[in-house]
Amino acid sequence: MPVFARSFPMMADLARWEDQNPDNAVRSLFARWAFSGVEATSDAPLRLGVRDGYVNFYVKGQSVAKLSCGRDGPKLAVHQAYVSGRRRSSPRDGAALEQNYVPFDAASLADPATATLINGWIETADSYASAEKRFVDDLASTNPGIIDLEMGLPASDTPGSARVAPRMDIVIAQIVDGTPSIAFWEAKCANNPELRSNKEYEIHEGGFSGPKVLNQLRKYVDWMAEVGRIEQVTKAYKTTAALLLEFHSLFGTDANSRLDCISIWKALADANDPLIVVQPGVVIGNYWPEGCDEQIARDRMRQASASFAKNGHREKLHRNGISVFEANATGVLLPHLQMARVTA
């Protein structure tokens, strides 16, 4: 069974390399790290996602670069489009991006000239960020407990299970009465057709009927129900919290140390048995995020927001046990999802 994990090997080696190479590109990337609970700015636009063996830097929810570290030092992978400065010129350009990455080895990352390229990568990647990705970044700006974006789970190898890897948009550490829990949210903009259906949700031979988002959440819940998955996810996000603290210790500042996210990471990393909220919630953006310029889509977002409850779509999700939260503007705090202690 493929294991879900979070890790960053060779952290001590990265620290030694960083100390030996002033003005390196890795430090320049981390200098642009926007911590959870802090609004991204032009000086610090990047969110950090810990993966299994590397970390991913995001701008407005769009991946910019992947950092790993081996015996030869750090390595960075940046999409070819960002390196060449090929910005998106139409909404359909993003779908045409192929998975072609340009590698940067330890020697090139030590060269201060590489650090001067980073702003160009970020500006180009930003042009590919969709409204939904920007909405997720808005949520990261005001929710210090968010510890992961685009949580990709390994495909199940259980007989009869779908071979498609489930994915959750947001992983958040909730602290209630001093007790940490880990919860999950699927983020959708109001104009996303996956939220709507004229039919009730029903699984049948050959597929399903009803809102597509319910089927997405079912696949995730089914994955979590497999033997050992709860333990894997718990361990992975305790590790994530500990790694975020290490990255902060290595690249952060004294001012960062006073942020709410730091105390949340410490609570989760130190928790013996954090709670897991298996059933994800759905958070819906009823506004057009800043940076998107498709005026027609902006108008459709307003119409979709008005019709969601009126036409019974919200109630349909509620009938299937889904917590729904609608964000009408930036600056919202996600509510705590109901905690339930789950054992493997």
C-alpha cells in the first residue's frame, strides 16, 4: 500500500550549505515566505507546502518551485514556462502547460545571480493562478492554522477502489481548548459547476449522479477509512508542523516568531494524539479574487452566488452531511469542523 508521508531529508546538510553560501537563491526564496495567517505581499508572496522529500513554493496557489536536498546540496526545479518568462495570455493557457521543469543544482543556487531570477519566476507563475487557487491563498492569509495546500493522497491499491488519487485543497490545524485537531476543506468558487446538480447524490453501477463535489469527498473519506491511513495522516502532519518550525528556525526572523501560526505548529508537533476530522467541509468563495481579470466570469460568480442557496444546492450538500461555509469577501476565518476521535 503506498504510504502517505511528509518529509524533508538532509535538513542539517541544507543548514550547513546555507551557512557556507551567503546570498544564495534558497535563502532568497524563503525570504519571500508568507506565513499562514499573514497576507501575501509583493515582498513575501510565497506559501510553503511540505511534501514527501521536498517542499513546494506557491504563489496565489500556483506552484513556483520545488526544493529538495541531497548529499550534493540543495536542488530546485522550476517550470520551464516560468524560467523563460512565458506568461499566460488567455484563461486557457494554463491547461496547455506541460510538466517540463528546469533543474538548478547546488552550484547554481549558490550563485547570487540565480537569486535575481526569482521575482521573474514568481510574476510568471502568478499569471497562471486560477480564481479558485487565489481564493485558497486568500484563506491562507487569515487562517494561521493552515498547514498544507493541495494535499495529494496516493492512489489506493485496495481491490475495488478507484485508482484515482484523492486530493484536498486545504489542511488546517484547529486548536480548541488547547487540543489540536487536523481538519480538511475542499475549496470551490461559487461558479464551479461541481457544486451543483439537478439530481440527488446516488452511487450506481457505472458511476454516480448528483453534485460532483460529493463524489470527490466520498473518495477521500473512503481512502481515510483504509487500515492505517489515519495513523499515516496524523504522523505526516505532526512531521509537517515540526519541519515548518525547523524552516522557520533556519530562515525566519524574530518578527515571525510572534505569529499565531508558530504556536499552532508547536502544539501540533508536540501533541501525542491529535484528533482527526475525517469528513471534510466545503468552503465556497462568493467573490472574484483580486488578480483575476475575466469580467464575464466575475459577473457569473455573482449570479452563481445568488442562486446557490435559492436553487437548493446548499441544502443538497447539507443532506449528505457536508458542512458548508460561504466566504463573501476576503478576511474570513474558517469555522472549526466538528472534532471526532477516530482510530485506525
